[in-house]
Amino acid sequence: MPIVNWTDFFKDEKDVYIQNVANAQVSLEFEIAPGHIQGFLVPHSRDPFNLTQHIPFHAIRNSAAFRRMLNRRPPALQLLSEEEFKVYYQKRAHAAGQPSWEHAMDDAEKKRSGYQDKTAVIPGPKPEPIHEVVSDDAHFGGKKEVRSNQTVAEDEIIHPKVLHLCLQVDTQLSEKDRMKASVLLDELQTLESELKLDDFEYIRARGYWKSVKNWAKQKIAASAETPGEGAEDDVTSASP
């Protein structure tokens, strides 16, 4: 793909159709208003979409991050014309036996929105109650006394980026939509200095790929080998 002439491309306001051609999801930033930056995640999918339905045209025009993703070698994103956009979904509709390209596009948009809006709600054990009953004399006409339980410590919370990345390899995803092991591992390694033991335990349980789980297992083992606080060992030196 040739370098885009941005002066010509952004001369007139238009719909901007893009397609992810990278082997991973792509993260972008747009300045919606002065000082207000909005992040936007392009899922790891070849299905193109209309970016101007989500981000104002002026913010797309002024985004250096967006241009870098188009101009890098190889590119992470590519622009499509409106005609190319329609042809793509016409082929999808024909293959799926759908009546029109709009139906195929709507299905792809619902799927893309699901990745974009997916929240990190992880099923697990029932949480501890936020209050503890100290005494209960209500049946004698008295009052029930309660006290708040201790709040969750910061180091007991899984890093939000870890939650998000593990969702990209969820077992419910199809193989073509699941983030590649090498990409996931690279992303996690950039976060390593921010991660705690609970994060590595979570990655070992939900990282899907063997290489990712083994990496987390190594970090857990290394953490266990780190000496704790306490008195120095009593070492008796030999007499000369």
C-alpha cells in the first residue's frame, strides 16, 4: 500500500473505512476535544468497519497514531473505499446465504462491538459479604449490629490489562479470532514490572497458550525463590 497523501485524503469530510491487516488487535488514540484523549481498540479481525461511526472525522484527521498504523511497513491498518467495503460484505453475504451485504455488515459490527465492549466479569466463588453481623437481638426487640469487613487490598486486584488480554484468548473464541501466543506474550512481558503474584496466577490459569502459561509459572517460581524479610542466617565461621 503506498504512503497516503493526507492533504488530499482529508481535504473533504468523508466516511473512513478501515481494515485490520495486522496479526493482532490494534490500539489507537484520538483527541476528541482539547486535552480529552479517547482510546479505541480495533479487534484482531479482517472485517472492515466505518471508523467515523465511532470517532469524529476531525479527530481521525488529526491522529498521528492512526496515520502511523497506516504508513508503517508492513501496515497494521489499511483504508478501503466505500465500494471496496461493500464488495467485501457482498461476498460475505453470498457465502453465508444472507439477503444483502447490509446483513453481513451488521453481523460483523455486532461481533466487533462485543469485543470492544466486553467487560472483565470473571465467574468465581461467591464474594465475601461486605458486612459482618456482630450481634442480632432483633427477635427480642433489640437491634442488629454489623460492622464492615476489611476492604480488598490493592495487591489482591488483578491488573485490568491482564484481564483484558486474557479475554482475547478466551476458550469461547474461535481459533481465527484468538490472539496469537507470541503477541499475547509480548504484551504481557511489557507489563511485567507492574504485575504481582496474583496476576501471574491468573495468567497461568487463563492464558490459554502453553508458552504463556509456562512463562507465568516461571515468574511464580522465581517469586517463591525471592528471600523474604527477616533476620540473616546464623553462619558460624571456622576458626583459623
